[in-house]
Amino acid sequence: MGNQPVESRSVFWSAIAAILPLSLAVVPWGVLTGALAIQAGFSVMQAQCLSLLVFAGAAQISGISMISAGVAAPSIWGSTVVISSRHLLYSIVFRSHIDGLSFGKRVVLAFVLTDEMFVVSEAHTRKTGAFSYLFALVSGFTFYVIWNLATLVGILAAGRFDQLGSYGLDFAIVATFIAMTFDQLSSHPEILTVLVAGAAAVLLKPYLHESYILVASLMGMAVGYGLSQRKDSTVDSRGGSS
């Protein structure tokens, strides 16, 4: 019992250390989000509340662009659902970890669940052999704070820099996802999943403007699942033959 506070502090700081590089990597993305919201006609409060309450970078930028273009609300909601659909996969993985937690704790964890938090939390789970609610919560909340500070910087900078989007800050989105993806590649099925999904996205974009990413993702997952099943069956057959 006496070691528990020490262990909690260790988990607390290790969570911050793990999420900090990814948090800093998306600062340009957060700055761009805040600036675009102001340039689209949002008030300072509305722009900041997007990050405080919505807290979904890609969906925020998409929503801001669609609102400024006068797109109808159902289309904005539909786009947000498609963009955020990957979180359903994250929640399926987390479900096995949090079944015994209270409803309140699950809601809080769901709110701070991001791509970045999922990646570092799962890496910590694999490393330690056990899921840590504290690690997931601290890493998610740390990312939340830095994202909102970056948004605030963008809001304040929007009036001083015209066309902030032309500075290429959106490349932070691509760079962050590449960093998270390649850090997780440890087997042939995973590598081929990424290659198939990437190639399919490039080839399908001219024909499926609205859904090419979703279709390409499903194709990549299908290939990865098939290869994993084949690999498992091969290992089982070898084990049986021995």
C-alpha cells in the first residue's frame, strides 16, 4: 500500500512523457484550427469552445470549412461521423480494458480518447502487460490541454496573419499520423495493411471524392485481417504437426 502513491506518480509522469512529443507535433494543427475558425467568422468564444467541447481536430477543420461554405447541418454531421468513425475501432479495443469501471470514468475516458492517446496507451499496455486507467487519462488530458492552448494561439494570431492556412501548417496532420502509424508496424500483415490502404486511397480519390478514405481503410483492414488469419493458421498447423 505504501508504494501505491509512488507508483501513481511514476505512471503520471510517464504518461506525460509519452504523449508530449505527439502533443507538440500537433501544435501547428491546433493553431491552424483556431485561426481558420476566426477567419470563418466565429467569435473568440465559439472558436475556443470548438476545441473545449468538440475536441476532434480533423472534424473541427472539416466542420469549420463546411460552415464557412454554407453547407447544411445534416451534411456537416454526416461528415463528422465519417471522419470520427475510426474511434469506434478504438473503443472496441478499450472495451476489454474498462468493463469494470464506473460509467462516469468511462465517459471521461471516452471524451479524451484521441488517436494519439490510443497509441501511447496501447503501447504502455503492451509494455507493462496491463491497462492503466491513470496512464490513459493523464495522457489524454495532457493532449487536451495542449490542443486547446494551440487553438488559443491560433485564435489570437488570426488577426495578425492573413491566410494562415497558406503557411502549410496542415502538414502537421500528415506528419503526426505517419509517426503514429510507423511506430506500430511490427509485422508483415500490418505493413501490407498500410501499403494497401495508402495505395487504394490514392487510386480511389479521383472516383470517390467523399468516401475514398473509408473505402481504402476497409480494403486495408480486410487484407490485414486475411493475412493475420493465414499467419495464425500456419502457426497452428506447424504446432500441430510437431
